[in-house]
Amino acid sequence: RDSLTGELGVAVASRFFAVGSVVPWAKAGVGAVATQSYANTTFGWRGLELLEKGATPEEIVNILLRTDKEPEKRQFGIVSFTGESASYTGKLCASWAGGRNGPNYAIQGNILVDEAVVTAMESAFLMTNGTLAERLYASLLAGEENGGDSRGKQSAALLVVKENAGYGGFTDRAIDIRVDDHTEPFKELGRLLRFAQMNYSWNEGWTLFTGKNYSEALIYMERTMSLAPENPEVLYDLAVVRLAAGKKESSIEALKKALMLNPKLKKQAIGDNDLKSLRNEKEFQELIK
């Protein structure tokens, strides 16, 4: 959990196909759950439901285990929206298995080379500056650098949620990336994360724009451009938002670069009502020729 932004998230890596389809669960304003080691995937959605009803992470551990047929094989971590946490490792989880938790985080693993993996992950999460996604990713890297999964590596995933942060503001999925099968899943996840951070900012900016909050939308779109300065579609939307925010000259500058990088956007610009106040401008006419 990021106590400043309210973001919640889960990051995971394993020598297991598509680990992201099993382990990570999170809901904005509620909490996050990672269910591992012979994973009982109902612990994910049930854990979130129990958090939503007001149960604490420690209480949820006891509730879930009471209803499970093989509790000693399970491992899971829970973090609430208020930052409370719990980490559980059953006695029959494959060695090395264990975890650590504290305010705003829970870290656990099984079939690891040794305890140094989770202690390194904890240190990285607590010491790294940046967004929640960057801290989660740094934690995964630290675990791998200290031996990671004793079987090797195959898949990884990273999920971050925040209220209305998904596409169009309709979902809470701010970042949702997965590497299901790769020889270098950590590197590939890092590559996807660079795009995901940009897309997250873009989604927030465009949602604010559609809500006619132009000045705040511009802050997010300028940040998005700084993350992807050569992306023509980002530059095009930046031009739209700058224009709506009353910055006509810089809008034309962004549009010029967008059309230079992707001339096919000219057709869109010609009929785009978001750019209609530019249609009689000589510079605009020159750009769409």
C-alpha cells in the first residue's frame, strides 16, 4: 500500500506458468491479497470481501484457514486499505518458505533458495523511492538477485489499483501487466512497466479531460509526454488537452510533432471536434495538408 496515493498492489514472480493468473488480487479502497503455495484462489476474492466487511488481515487469516481442507499447505499475504497486514506460511509449504510483514506490506515466498530472498525484498520495498509499482518491481528484482525461486524463473506479474484509475475511469486497474512465459521475465516485466506507467498517467489525464477538468488533466498529460516524448498518440492527446486548457501555441507545437511522427493522424485531426478551434488557423491548415 502507498499511504500517500492510496494505491494498492501485488507483484509476484515464479518458476510457474502464468503466475499472474493465480496469485495477485486487489481492490481499490479495500486491500490486496497474494495467495501462494498450492494456492487456494478463493482466498483472493474471499479475502477482499472480508476486508470490505471490516475484518482485519489477522482475523481473515484465521477465517480462511478454518474453512480450508489443507491449511498447512497454504501461504498468503494480506494488506488492508488502512495499512494493516498479515503474512501466513503453512508448515507443509515447500522449503524454503516464509514471510515478513509490517505497516503497508506483506512479503512471502516458498521454494526459495533461503530466507535472504524475502529479507532482501523487504529492504528493497522499504528503501526504494518512487511509485508503488516501482517499489514493488524493485522488491521483485531484489528477491531474484538474492537467489529467488530455487527452481528458476518463468513468469511474473504486477498489479496496482486505485479508484477510477483504469481506462476511461471505469475500473480501478491502474497497472495490470503479466509475463506468462519468458526466459527473462524480470526484464520483460520491467519493459512492460515502463509502458504501463505511461499508460496509467495517460488514462488519468484523459479521464480528467473528459470530465472537463482541463487544468488538472494537463498536469497528467504533460507528465505522460515526459514518459513517452516520441509517442505520436500521446502528443496528439496532449495537443487536445493543451488547447482545452487555453494553451493554443503549445497545442499546435505538440500536434505538429505528433503528425510528423505519424502522418496518418492527419485524417483524425481534420475531423476532430476537440481541435475545431484550430481549424481556421493557418498553422493548422499547413499541418493537415
